[in-house]
Amino acid sequence: MADTDVIRHNNLLAALPKDEYARLAAHLERVRLPPGEILYESGRPLQYVYFPTTAIVSLFYIMESGAVAEIAAIGNEGMVGIALITGGDTMPNRAMALCAGTAYRLKSRLLINEINRIGGRRTGTLQHLLLRYTQVLITQISLNAACNRHTPPLCIAPLNTNAPGPSGPVQETYRITH
């Protein structure tokens, strides 16, 4: 069971109405993520989704040659395992803790049950927030691909990662660094 302080530490959870948050909170498990911990591998079923609070999780695409490319970084603005929202149960990439910290994890089936409990697709605040966050993640991956194509290595990071409190449910501003 999660402490109520989780509301202040993950922007998606913080944006939920009390009733939707309360249904999830009883099932959220606080976990420590050391650097290098693999949360899931490409093509394997997603057992959990993760809501980082202080950890930063990187998504890596592994090519046939074995080369690895970082495609996104997820901090307290988001959720790891977004494929569940679009109907998938696997991801085409690896998720690995980049920076040590904590996250709350939730069994994948419980997230799907909560979304379906309120009538299925595109209803309820949780569904709406996760769809908006999916768009943000797609934008981050696209920017990363475009920048790396022209001047590698660049890193695109959400500006609000590990912000001291929610600045809104989804932050869509990015910083490009060399």
C-alpha cells in the first residue's frame, strides 16, 4: 500500500481525483530501483507498470546487430509500461533504471481493470492522463531520434524530472543538451 505522499512525487498520480487515486493506492508498491536494474525486456509481457518518484528510467531500443540506443527517459512526470494503454502487453524496448531512486509499481492487470472499470477506452481521468502522457512520450522519442540523426550524441530530457512537486499532470517542455 502506498503512502499518501506519493501524490506529491509522481505527477500522473498527483493529478488523479481522490476516488481514482484511492482505488489504485491500495495496490501501489514502493520499490527501490538501483542503477542498471532491468524493469522489462523487449518483447516480454509487462507484469508491472512503474510510476517513478525519484528514479529515472531509460528506454533502450536494441537493434538486430546488438547495438543499443536510448530512446527516452522517464522520471516523476510519467509511467513506465505505457504499451498497456494502447492495448499491448509487451514493449519493443528495454526499460532500465538509469538513476537510482524510488518508484511505485502496480500490477499491469490492476491498471487495465481500473481503466475498464470506468467504461473502457477514453473515459475517466486516469485514461485521459495516460493517453496525454503517451503523446508526450511519443514526442520525446521523436525529438530524440531527430536530434541523434543530425548531431549525435544529444540528450533530450524532460525539464520537470524530479521536480520538487507536481507542476501539472504532464510537462511537455524539453531541454536539449550536448
